[in-house]
Amino acid sequence: MDVVDVEIAEDRTESSTCQGGFLRLRRLRLRNVYADGTRSAPYACDVMSRAQVDAVAVVLYEVSGSSHGPRRVQVMLKEGIRPPVYLRKAKSIEHREAVPVLKVLEIAAGVLEAKDAGPRGIEQRAADEAHEECGVAVNASKVVDLGGPSFPSPGVTDERVHFRAVPIDVATAGHAHGDGSPMEHGTRAVVMDIDEAIAQCRSGAIPDMKTEIALLRLCDAIGYLPQLRCFRDDLPPDLAARYTTRGIA
């Protein structure tokens, strides 16, 4: 069923504690400790967290064609509702969106759970999220690392995001069954050329920061140059030498 609106059924803010929900808020007073042993005056610092601190974001992609002809890079994103973004419509914001954003296109992602500990645990979680959010069956052994993790908003949250990628057949998308929560009702897979996806990130049509970062990391990993719309090995050797890509395992 397509979701067209989200309404507040109950606001439990006033009756809840900082530790009572999915997100936990620590209201702290901190002091800096300096090299000479002195300390700063106390200052306020709020830290938003959750039981599962880290997350994984995975780019599902397909490279079609061959080095002997035109190649095409497509990515599979998922579209779903994002209530926190949509509820901005009720706030007084100077530079607000022309139209409230209810649905967001983004790459598949999810929090790391206790069972994801140990070697290849992140890769297994990436595979699980690909199936849950895009309906694609992925072998965890095919998931590859896209570089070091990042903190999306280190001033307010301790969340860290790990970036991964996995090649798929974009025609195999099935039903995105989600995690059972109404927040994932109406989630669907969307396939587009990577150039278009990057362009939409830059224009704000895809307003998800991790998606833009992951798409650009994928380009670097597979040797695709989005600014030229070709692969590095499509270029003459002297020109290709100007571009460094990290390669992908």
C-alpha cells in the first residue's frame, strides 16, 4: 500500500525519559583535560545514541557491457518514508523545502546487531539489508569493502557507518518486505544509472548524504569516472595515468 501522509498519533515526549526509546539521549557536562594537567570550565554536551551504535550502508550495483564496447553502471536504491524528515513541515525553518519530503531515495542500510560480530559480520548484515530493503538475495561472500567508516554527524551522535558494495543483477529485485514495522510500509526498489543518481544527490532530489558518499566511493572502486562518464581503462594510457582509483577486490 502506498503511503501518502504520516500523522502524529501520540506525542510522548513530555512523559518519556532520555533512555526510554529507540534512541537514547545523554545530557552531559564535560571538561577538556589539557596536556599541562589543567581543565576547562564545564560545558554542556548532548550525545544521541542507540543500543546498536554502528550501521552498514551497501551499494547494490551492476556493470553491464564489456571493455570492448559501451559499459553501463546501474545502482539499485530503495525508496521509503522518512518521518523525521517529513515532520520538518511543522517547524519554523527559514530555508524550508518547497514541498515536504515524505519519501527518500537512498542505498540499503541498517544497524549492526549483536549477531553481526566477528569476521565478515558487517558483510552478512549488508547482505541481509539488501534482501530486506530491496528484495535482492545476496551472498555475503560477494560483499566488498568501500573504505573506512565515517561518523555522519559527530557533533550530536556516536553512530558510525561502514560502507560496502556488492554486484547484483538489477533485474532480480523482488519484494522489499522490510522489518515488519509500518515505517517500512511501501518501501520499493528503484534502479537508475549511477550518473543520474549522483546528479540527483547533487541537486537535492536524493537528500541522503551517505548515498552520495557511497556512490562516489563505488565509482572509485570500480574505476568509473562519473565526471567523464567512462571507465579509466577506456582512456588513452597517458590520460588514464592522471586518474588514480583504488580498485575493488
